[in-house]
Amino acid sequence: MATISDHFEVLGLERQLDLSPETLRTHYDGRCQEAHPDAGGTAKGFDAVTEAYKSLTSPARRLRHWLELSGITVVEDGSLPPAVEERFGPINELLRTASEIAERHREARSTLVRSVAEAEGIALQPRIAEARGELENAMAEIVSGFKRFDQSEPCEIREEAMEVVRSLSFLERWEAQLRAAWAKAGCW
């Protein structure tokens, strides 16, 4: 079995889940200054720092990495976790509506049709922003449980942690899709 790089170690952090964005950014900036090829580092070292930061800034990826460093393989089967199941319908509807508006705008053959689609997209933005806020709150609530995970052995919370990885993965993906839909709805 190949060993995996410890992203916490690469950034000079203790192996813990409860990390603030500020702490991550501070450690990333410091390591970038050391690892950058212009500062005497190597491209490979700089890439490792960048990958570690990218991984640890995502709560889902951070938790997955933390489990994998403990020898626990995380398998995501693609099924919707019960903790986020009720959000699927409304998020899917918003994304579908945004996609339909974008399609109408793209296929518009007249300025009037294009303008109507643009107005619909702009009108949809507040609903998308509200949904994004709800997702961010849901993620923050889940991530607040990382303090408890840090006080436990990974093998003791394995099943719960894997369910949290799945939930966070869906929430993060939906938030990114909504962010893209919001941007597209306001400016074609």
C-alpha cells in the first residue's frame, strides 16, 4: 500500500480537524514562502503545499484525509445521506431553473427574449444566495462537531465520521454549483 502525504504535516499543523480558515491561510502562506522555487524551494515541494492547503480548506476532504491517515478507508457510495436529504429537492429545483434560464438566454434569437431571460436570472439570484447561506450554515453546524472528533480516536467514531464526510461532500458540491449558477444568472 502506498503511503499518503500528511497534509497537516506539510503545512506545519497538528493533526486536528478543528482548524480555522485563518490558521490554515497563515500556515499556507508561511509554507509557500519557504517552498516556492524563487525562495530556494522546489516545484514539487510548492505543489505539495498547494495540494495540502486545497485539501484541508475543504472540511469534507480534511475529515477524509484525517481518517485515511489513521488507516480508515473512506468509501462514498454516492447515496444521499439522511442528514442532507431534505435539501436535495429545493437545491435541485434552483439549479434546474438556473440552467433553463441560461439555456433560454443562450438560444435567444432576439434581444427581447435575451432580456427576459436576463431579468429572470437576476430575479433568481436572491433565492440562490439564500440557499447558499443555508448550506453554509448547515456546513458550519456539522463542522462544529470536529472539536468532538478531535477528542476521539478515529476508529471510535469511524461510522459517524464517514457519514459526515458524505454529508459535507454533498453540501460542498451543491454550494459550488449554486455559486456558479448565481454568477451565471447575473452576467452572461
